[in-house]
Amino acid sequence: MGSKSSIEWTEATWNPLTGCSKVSPGCKNCYAERLSIRLKAMGQPNYSRGFDLSLHERSLDIPLHWKKPLNIFVNSMSDLFHEDVPLDFIKRVFEAMNNAHWHRFQVLTKRSKHLLDLSPQLKWAPNIWMGVSVENQDYYYRIDHLRRTGASVKFLSIEPMLGPLDDLDLSGIDWVIVGGESGPGARPLDPLWVAGVRDQCLRTGVPFFFKQWGGVNKKKAGRLLDDRTWNEMPLKRNLKSRITNQYL
């Protein structure tokens, strides 16, 4: 329903809906699907239908009870813009995010066209960050859709990164997250792909966050890139880390 998160770029997760369906190669080894099946077996009521899409009205007010300001990843176990989620329910999620104005909500979707179509009907408070997943160059169009939405803060989640992303147009983008796939069947991540996106972010002044190398043992693989961690966030854009000549 809602909990402290171990995801490096957020602090908590909130799942007013759970379950999803696969739409692109990044979905192949979906961690949320594996976890949903496990939670169903454990008898967790929100996952009684496994990974089938389920709406949880009783979860809508959870962020209002968290008084400490948090970065909250919305629907880590689903996609708010799934085509089967009623518009009225999406609006209620947005109402909750607007009311809990002391938090920063991080919403992420692969269904960028649906996001763009619904954007004019949604109330985009400044504390609602909107992101799209871009796993390879075939999905650059998601960035164009994102740019045209009403979100104040727009970000890219390049995870799992499945290929090089050259010539990224980062205009209007406030943050880029990169990560390798982890868990069973994890596909390899080429360090040159990561460095290429990092360098484009440095050249354009877009904050860059490297989440993980991934693999079967993601903890062992770590998250160092060129002997340092990269934890830049949108609200720190005026406090950019030093850029040395080796990255220019």
C-alpha cells in the first residue's frame, strides 16, 4: 500500500493501483510482476489478483498521513496511465497528490501517448514530477510526448538500459536516471552506453543519476561510474557538481 523504499532515487512508494501488462522490451523481466506473484502467495490482499490490474481506493489517502516531506514513487507496481485505468481514478490520484503538497511525487509511465492525451484534463501541481521510460532508441518518441505535457518537472528513466542512446534531445528535460537490469535473465549493460548518456547530460546541464549496473547480483555490481556515484537531482540544478575536463 505504501512503504519506505530501497530504490536509490526515491524515499517511499505509494501504489493506489497494482498490476500491469507488457508494452515494450523493457517490460520483459518486470520486477513488479515477479514481486506481485510472491506477494499473492504470501496472502497480501492488494495482490490477490496477482499482476492483473487492480485499483485500491483505500490507498488514495495514504500520502496525507505521511507528515514528513518525502520523494514518493507513484505506482512502483503498476502504470498510472495504463489504458484500462479509468480517467476518474487517475484524477483522484492527482487530487491526492495536489492535496499532499508537501511531498514530491514521481510518476513514471511507458504509455506516453495516453499520458499526453490526458494531460490537459489533469491538474499539474509543481510537486508532481512526470517521467517516461526510454530503454532504447526506438522509444525516443516518449520523450517528445513528455515534453508536451503540463508537468513542471519532467524526467527520463533509462532503465533497463538496453542499448546506446545517442543524440538525445534533452530540451525541456529536468532529470535523467540510468540503470541496468537486475534479477533473473538480466540483460547486459555496456559501460559506454552509460557514459554516453552521462556526457550528454553534463554538456546540457541536466542532472544525472546512475542507479545501478544491475545483473544477477546488483549489490555486488554496485553503482560506481568512473570511480564515483552520480546522485544529481532536479532540485539541485543550481548546485551542480564540479565537471572536470575528463568528462567534457
